[in-house]
Amino acid sequence: MAVMLYVRFPQSQRNVEDLLHERGIDVSHKTVRFWWNRFGPMFAAEMHHRRAEQCDGVYP
């Protein structure tokens, strides 16, 4: 969830930390950064792939 918040919305790692804290999840911004470094490229590639499928390869 932390990585998806960071990827999907223009949030800083500290903002993601605060959002998760409001939901009862205590993590530091350093943990969010670690998760982003590990899982972020995978999520970003998946989002890119889904967007490419939506336009069906048709470019104006």
C-alpha cells in the first residue's frame, strides 16, 4: 500500500508515512524508501503496461 500511494499520487515519503500512520500503520519514511527501491520499479512497470493496454497501441 505504501509503494502504491507513493507511485500513484505525488506524495513525499514522509507524507506516505503520515497517511499510513493515520490508518494505524507505523512505519518510517526510510522504510517507505526501502520498499520503493525494492518494489517500485515492478509496480511502475505494471502501471505502464496497463496504460499501454488501455490505448490499444493506437497513438494519434
